[in-house]
Amino acid sequence: MKTITKYKAIDGKEFSDRDECVSYELLICRVDDIMSALPPKPVDDDCSFSGGEGFLQHDKSILRKVQLQLLEIMKEYTDHKWIQQTIDDENIDPSWVARIIGEYSLHPLNNAWYRFSCIDNLSREWGQPYFANNPEKGTQFSINQ
């Protein structure tokens, strides 16, 4: 019988290599630090936020700053042209970057970037991308102002 050592990151992901686990946890901390500039998503025990009941109103300049910081981290993992295009043009659909992040299995970045897919062109964050694309279907009130 062979003994196998596993390392468990703070989000539950398991690694067989200690250094990989530490590196992953550092990524989590970096992303969490960047995302702390945004108001936290509401606890959605009853799925009301996910169901379109209200939105988080964001400051556009803070959103862009957070987005750029996340994109700079992504550039450490890939030089894909969509990352740089999204840095250069704030009007690029966030789904482009989401696809790249998904291919690299960078869960902390993927989870953070998902929030951008839930933000409409008025800097309102909805509970899911459907309402960002169809804001008229959601309840029109800010839950953070």
C-alpha cells in the first residue's frame, strides 16, 4: 500500500503538490483582495437576487479598475489576445475572457469574472447574466443604495 498526501486549499480544492496548493491559495487571496473593492453580493438563500429582485449599483470607474486588475492577473497565465483586447477596450463582452479563464481552470478568477457577466451597461449587477442582458425583466431597485 502506498501513502498519498493531499493538500486542501481554503476553497476545498485538493492538490497532490504542496507548492501548487500554496500558489493556488495565493491566487485566491489576490483575487479576494481585488474584489473587496466591490460591494459583496447579497446572501441569496431564497434565490430572490438570482431571480431578478433588485441589483447592486456599481461605480463605473471602480468596476473598470477591478476588471483591469483581474485581467493583469490573467495575463500571468496566458497571453491570449482576448485578454489584451479587453484591457484595451472596455466594451468587449466579458464572455470572451470567461471562455479563456474556463479553459485554464482558474476557479478563483472564474468566480470573480462571473460577476462581470451579470453587470449591465448601466453598471448594475444582477443575480445572473440573464438579467444583465434583459434588465427590464428584473425588479428595478438598487439593493445597495
